[in-house]
Amino acid sequence: MSLRNLTLFVSLVSCTLVFGQNSKTALLSNAAVHVLYRGQDNPVQVCVQAVSHEALSIECATATVRKDAKQHLWYIMPTDSAADRLTLKVFKSANGQKVLLREQICAIVNPPAPTITGLRYSVTRTTDSGNTSTQSFTISDMKKVPRKALLNSNAELMLDYPAETMKSEKLTIHGFSAQIRQTKYECVGNRFSEDAKKAMTQLKSGDVVSITDISATDEAGKNVPAATCTIIIR
């Protein structure tokens, strides 16, 4: 079968690859080149008209391919650390034979670093009648952070991983350093240590807190270096 005929056949059966579990705009054309992250399981969904998920398969010579039948996904992990691209082949099983539906070239890149995207904290108030109510706050602009927010006993840094291969709520900080007035304070988890908070009581508007040496843990238990964050007191 010629490449021209294969392309026509692919168009007729409407074989679509969707990259990223939450992607709404990644419906690919036949000539599209998409991105896979190096060293990670990249979720890929295959949609073919009138063909069941069970009859479909993905093969790749330079990646491990794992099928999740429950979620109708394949997870692709590139295995060649030096390669900058790979080719996925989509097959349909019919009458005991495999029929090639599509070949998709994908670029391989290093995953982006986790990023601190904000600070969240809560305040509990007691009314005159003795009832209590808790209100939660989120600060997304780290260049305008009130000192009282940093000193809040429930204050915690929010960490996000832009890659769709990982759920951000399962990525947690297990250690970082906060530099306040040229002194470094080691912290554990995504909250400031008591020593750091004590030092932050002296901060004034315009002062800077640098969050460095951040080490994050993903849902698989792998340590991932995170980007440095700068907080400016409002």
C-alpha cells in the first residue's frame, strides 16, 4: 500500500490521537508533530470511528507502551535518552491480522519544572454567639503577598506541574529553603518552618523572600527539582 493510499485510508476511518488526559484541543491532523516528555508515562488516547478500544494497539520501537483498558488510554515512555523524536504506529486487529491505521511522529523533550503558583491559607473566626466559621484564601500573585498570609498557621505553598502527564495535586514539596534577610531556613513539606515564620515577622513592604532548593515528589515517588520562586511582601 502506498503512502498516499495509507493517508487516504487513515482519513476515511478518522484515526485521531489525543495527547494528555485533559487535553481538549490536541486533536491531531495526519501531519501533526506532537510532544512526549522524556522519562515519563505520557497518556495517549486513540479514537477510530466504528472500531472498539479492544481492537486497537500502539507500537513503538523506542518506547515502552502500556495499555490502560479501563480508561481507554495508552501510556508511552520514551526509552532512548538521546533521541529527540519517535514514531508511534496505531494498528487495528481484524480477522486475526493487524492493519496499520496511522504513523505519528512525536518530538521528545525534557519535562518542564514544577512551579510554585501561589499561597493558600485559611482564617477561622468565632462569632459572639460562639459559632465558628473558616474562610479560605488563595494568593496567585507572588509579587504581592501580605506578610500576615505568610505568617498564617495554615499557610502552604501551591505547587503545579505543567506537564499533563502528572496530576498537580499529587505533586508535593518535601523540602525547600527560604532565604529571609540573607539567612536560609530549611523547611519540610510545603509549609514554612517555625524559625522561618519567626524571621518573617520582621519583614516590611517590598522585602523579598526567595524559595530555592525545592525538591518535589511526584505520584510515583520520583524526586523532581522545582523552579525557584520569589515572594515580594506587599
